[in-house]
Amino acid sequence: MDEDSGLLALSDLDSMTVVDAEGIEIGEIIDVVVTMAEEPPVVSAFFIGDHEQLAASWAQVAEIDVDRERLRLNVPRERVKAAALRADELALVDAVLDNQVLDKRSRRFVRVQDVALQTLEGRLAVAGIDVSGGAVMRRIGLGFLARRRRATPDDVVPWEAVNLISLRLSRLNFVEAFAEVADMHPADLADVISQVGPRERAAVLGALNTQLAADTLQEMEDELRSAALLEMEVERAVAVLAEIDPDDAADILAELPDDAAETLLAGLPQADAEVLRDLASHPDHSAGALMTTDFVTLPRGMTAAEALARIRAEGPEEHALAIVFVLDDRQRLCGVVALGELVLADPDRRLESFMEDDVVTVTPDVPEEEVARLMTHYNLLALPVVEEDGHLAGIVTLDDALEAVLPDELTQRLPRLFR
């Protein structure tokens, strides 16, 4: 590592000659073992390659001479035992070097080019992981070029910011893998899942509760979320699909093979399945294809107090509450009320007395570009989609409308206004 940093690179130890207390060469270091029982992890042993694999404990080390590339033991070879890895130990070369780990600061996977070690109370402890190009240069014998390279703060990820989720998933150790990422936002979890393979992806989603799995699936790229759903057991996939917003659920089903989609629909309650079939029947790039059926309706003759009581009793999803849609006696849309207005209204006032009755609407066949234009022009969070007879078929939320017409690099930055 940088000579002035006080850090030692794992690669400096790799292949270092090992001699016993009598100066007899017994092999080369092939791995450095740390105990994970301490924080940060400290070196507990060195695996030595010879005719057989040996393990010299830290207590058996007399000197590490980096300049001479030699590690000297304080015991004869006969005292060095055969290599064995305890459950609480990790072999850095085998399990960490050249593998991917999660940088919790950026929520991104990074490749471990080297491991930084530092002296800590007479021991060698893991300081972090080196992800720099300089580490690559050192390892291929171009250290002189690495020294000319200007180091940056991002070169070494501090160990406390490292999560070994890929390693832990490969060992099916879900408890450790999710101890530090279980509180991630679904969008961040989706980023993590997009960077691992199918096996790890299935493991991550399988370990999440149903609602969090559904929220995470909605944040994933189209091709990944359909693949992830197919990788689940049918019963689990149906449960997750039931928690997904209807418009997104319909989109996901449209991406699946027909037989797989029908299998999932068959597992849903009939009413829910019919809603999804209806949503999926609308032409692509239309208001009907963008709309969701997740919204709250109330009769216009209801008082504000009665309206709030019904909302509490029915317990709709939080994202469906921003705007309340008011229906007339024939169940046609006649007005809208913002939730804030409803909460602040006189309890005895009827909805029809303070609702907004000049409602901008579209029919299901209106193109998505026109939907986005109307919503941005009138500053709408939700645009009602009505049938020709005035019945409310669904609503288009602003994030879905903009997602349909903006470039991918911009839609990734959109807030999930109704989620």
C-alpha cells in the first residue's frame, strides 16, 4: 500500500516465503485468515503451501519482513498444524480477494482488488478493501506505475462500510447477509439485486417479507422483475403479485409467457384476477395501460366526518390516499378532494360542497404523451381515466405518466409519488 499510509496490502503477503524458528524454509503464504469474531477482523493465522497445507497461528509468528518478503516463525516446522478453517474465520485470498462486496455507502457492488491491513494493538487488522486501479498495477508487477498514480479517498472502502452479502448468500447465511441491508429502501434493494446472479437474486427476494419483496420487485428493471417472479415458487409468486400495485402487476404479467401469467392469475382471488386482466387488455402506450385501480372513492352526499370514518374502517394503502375521488348517485365521477382538504374540512360539511368539480379526465384510449402533457400542464398528481359513460375506470399517477415518456436515465430519478 501507500508507504506513508501505515497500511499493508494483502497482496504483499501473498506468496511470501515462510521459514521456521531455525530458518528452514517451509513454504509460501497462500492465504491470510482473519477471525470475524472481532471488529474489525484481525489476522488469526497464515495458510502455508508446501507438500501439505499448513496453518501457522498468529502466536507462532516472530517477524514479518515485507522488504525481504519473508515471514519468520518462532516455532519449528513440527509445531505447525495442518490447515483448518473455523466457523468464525475467513480466508481473505480465497473468499474476499477478486470477489464482489457491497459498499454500503454507495449501495453498489465493488470488486476487491486488494485488502488493506493495519497494525492494531500488536495485531494485524483489516482496515478496508482496495478497489483502485493502483492495486491492480501492484498485483501485476507494475508497482512503479501505481506509485505515480494519485490516490483518492475512494480507493479504499473502510471495512465498516463493507458487506459480504455475495459470500454470505453463496453460503446461504441469510441472517448475516441481511443484518445490515434489511432496512434498505426497496429502490436500494433493487439496485443490489440487479448486481447479483439469478441464484442470489432468488435468495434475496426469498428472504424478504412479502410486502418488501413486492415493493422491491416494483423498483426493478422490467426484464429482471419478470425473471425474478418466474424464479419463485408459484405460491410465493402469487402472494408477492397480490401486494404489487395493480398497474405494475398487469405490466409484469404482460412480460411473462402466457402459461405462466395464467398460472399466477389462477392463484389470485377472482375479482383481483379480473382487474389485472382488464388492465392488461388496454393497448400499449395508452392511458388504460398506464392506469391503476388502486384509489379511494366516496359518495358526494357523505360528510367529511363520515368520509374519514369510512377511510379508517377500510384501511386503504397509504399511497392511494393523496386524492379522494367523489362519485354521484349513478357511480360516475363528479369531483375530487385532496386528503388534506378532507382532514381540515368542517366535519358536518358534505363532500359535494367543497370538492373540486371541474375535473380533468381522459378516456382509456388517450395516448400516454397526451396524458403526461395534461398532468404537467395542470399540475396533477393523479389523472382520472373514465369510460364514455362517466364511470371511473382508474387513475394515472404522475410518476407513471412521466416514466412512460421520459428517457430511462431521468425516470430513475423520479420519486414514487404514490408508493
